[in-house]
Amino acid sequence: MTDQDLMQQELEEDTQRGKYLTFKLVNEHYGIEIKYVIEIIGLQPVTIVPELPDYMQGIINLRGKIIPVMDVRLRFKKPFREYNDRTCVIVVDIDEVTIGLIVDSVSEVLEIPDTEIVNPTELNKGYSSKYIKGIGKSGGDVKLILDCAKLMQEQDLGSLSLNA
């Protein structure tokens, strides 16, 4: 990578800093750092792969690339809901692993400054969610900021390394 490539990459990261793609599950609003988002697509036909955890719905073929898909509702132990025309797949890339996250609906991209994000342990010492890395305040609303790396644990995805 040249110095110019590195400068371009840093500039892109600066413009994405503090921006979150927000989506809804049940009645809760979540955010995911925009730097991880590749694209948002409608629900595709899913091929079931045997012996996966329940929340891993299977794989999809996205323009020739095989991508595992996870139902985030099921990952959070929420009841399954039939998919509808608002159901979306957020395709994310974290540490060179691409996965589709099935969510109820996508809302918008919001800018939430670091000063408006609270560590969840600061609110309640007894509260802990391994998937939440922060609580973002946006206007009068609250967005639960996801820790994508913890959503995609190695042991769950090991059998889905199909991008070779």
C-alpha cells in the first residue's frame, strides 16, 4: 500500500467516524458502525446448512459470493417473526469475514458523536449484554450500538468459511 493509499483510507475512516446504520428489531432500535456495512439488500433465497446454530439461517449467493446469514432476532433470543417486505439483510464485513444480518427493518444513517454514547455498564452495574458496546443518544431516542465482532464469534462461523 502506498502512502497515498494510506492517506485515502484514513480520510474515508474519518468521514465514517460517528456514523451508524440504524435498524429495528421488535420494538428496539440498534445501530451498527457504518464502516462495517457493505450494502443493504432485500431478503434472498436462503440455502439451509445442516447443524448450524438456530440463529444462523444458512447461506445466500450474492453475485457469485457465498455469504452466511444470521437472523439477529434469534441471535438475541427474541421470538422468530415471519419475514415480510420490510425485512432486510445488512451485509457487513468485519475482520475480512462477510456475513448478512437479517433485521426487521432498516431505519437511517445517523451521526452520533462519541460524547453522546454511554458505556452500558455506566448505567447499571448489574446490566450486561455481550453484544452491546454502547448506548447512543439521538434526539429523544436511544440506539443500542452493537459490537459486531461479538455477534460474529469464530466458533459459530468456522464451518461457514466458504469464501475461498
